[in-house]
Amino acid sequence: MEGLERFLVESPFFKGMKKEYLELLAGCASIVRFDAGEFILL
């Protein structure tokens, strides 16, 4: 397991999710950083 999938597996939020769904989710995700107070959705 590498990349974003590793972070998903380690997150309590995704605990117990099937590997196939974690792989699908990881394929749609990206790592992004936001500054404090920055709007990410309007």
C-alpha cells in the first residue's frame, strides 16, 4: 500500500472499509494544504 491509500487506512474515519473501496477513494483523492482562514468551498 502506498500513497494516499496508506493515509486512508490509518484514519479512524475509514476503519473497516473494504480494500477495494479504499483503493477507489485513494484514486480520487489528492493531498492539498490550506492556510488558516482560507475558504475551500463557496
